[in-house]
Amino acid sequence: MPWSPKIRINHQSQQVRLPEDDEEATLALRETLNDARALHRFEVLKGWRNELYPVTGLKSNITVERAGSALLGIVTYGVHMTAYIEGQNGVMIWVPRRSSTKSTYPSMLDNTVAGGITAGEEPFESLVREAAEEASLPEELVRKSAKPCGTVSYFHVRDSRAGGETGLMQPEIQFVYDLKLPRDTVLKPSDDEVQEFYLWSVEEVQNALAEEKFKPNCALVLLDFFVRHGILTVENEPDYIDIVASLHRKLSIPSETSTRR
């Protein structure tokens, strides 16, 4: 990493010390990642987003380019919502397929609405924005009917499908929401990130999960949905306790409830 001279590196203690001033620290991280990108040091930086993520846990206003977060090992945050209907044959879930042109997990299945929370943005406001952008869901409907359902937390080890270097360890926390929709609702992509939507039965979703067709963190959110809705139970799943515990892993890296500064 071509570290900015403003950043102090102690290789013996394996510590990275940023400038004490938040603006200087943010600038130093920006310089570091910009230089690394210009030098083509990391494949992951080819997915540069021009989106800022907060460096949480420091009680600070430090931000970093989203594409570089995996290189720095900071906790990242997102919102994931499962939209569903209750049909004659039980729960049916709206499942999108990611665009084949996405730099991460192209053409894989996803949660109904999902996206990263940028610096200065509250989780629910992020959800409202993503719901309009990805699924053409009206803001009024989301604000009225989306139900917060806690979080899913985990350590994600990036593989080749994520784009860029493999083996990068990335701690993530997802704020989870459910949205029960009227039966006659039809979801349509509103941007180029979603290829199409399917309305699937629980069995169809479970089969796709078993075939690893879902983006990995989206699979976790669906498992959480199944647990909360009594679809996945201790009676029908021998690894029930381990699954539930793994969906809410305690991260050793400091995190914060709010990402707003």
C-alpha cells in the first residue's frame, strides 16, 4: 500500500495511525487509495464507486472510498429488505437477479432491496432510496409498511465473485427489514443494477439457496427471514442453534448504532 506520509505505520506492532484531525485523516486515506488506484496496486479498486463510507467506532467524522473499505478492514453497513406476499399457498418472496454487468456478484440472486449505507445517511433513509432505485417502490409505501427486524452481522471473506483480490476479510452489519406487499403488486427494476424480478415460493428460494445462486450475504438475510417467520425451526433444522448464532456474530471491531455524523 502506498501510504500517505501523513499516516504513521508501525510494522512491529502492526498499527496504522491516522492524523488526529478528522479532515486530515480523511484526506490521508483518500490520498493513499488514490495513489494505489493510479498505480494499479489492487484489483478491488477497479470497482471505484465515488461513494464514501464512514469509519465507525472511532467517534469521528472520518470517511473512506467504498471500494477501499475491504482493504482497510473497517466495518461496513448496509440495508437489506425482503418483500413478500401471503398467497393462497403461503409466503411468496420477490427475488431480483443482479445485472450481468455489475462488478460484484454479476447475475447472482439478491434480496428484494439491498445497498450500502453511505456516510451521513441513516439506515431507513438508505432503504427508502434503494427501494425506489432498485425496485420502483413508492416512498410512501416503504415509509408506511417497511418493518425493521434487527440486524445480521458477520465476517465476510471475499472470493472471486466479489471482484478484486480474494481472501480479504470484511466485517459487515446489515440492517434488516420486511415489507409485506399486496398480492397484485408487481416489482420492476428502476435502474441498471437489477436485471429482473421473480416472485418465488419458499421452496423455490430454498432450492436456489442450496444451489448457491444467491449473493452470500443475501443468503444470510433470507435465513434470518425464515427463522423469524417460523419457516426454519429447531424441529426441521438440526443445525438451527448454530445457524441463528452465526447470523448475529459479535464483531471484535468497534461499531456504532448510527452511521450519521
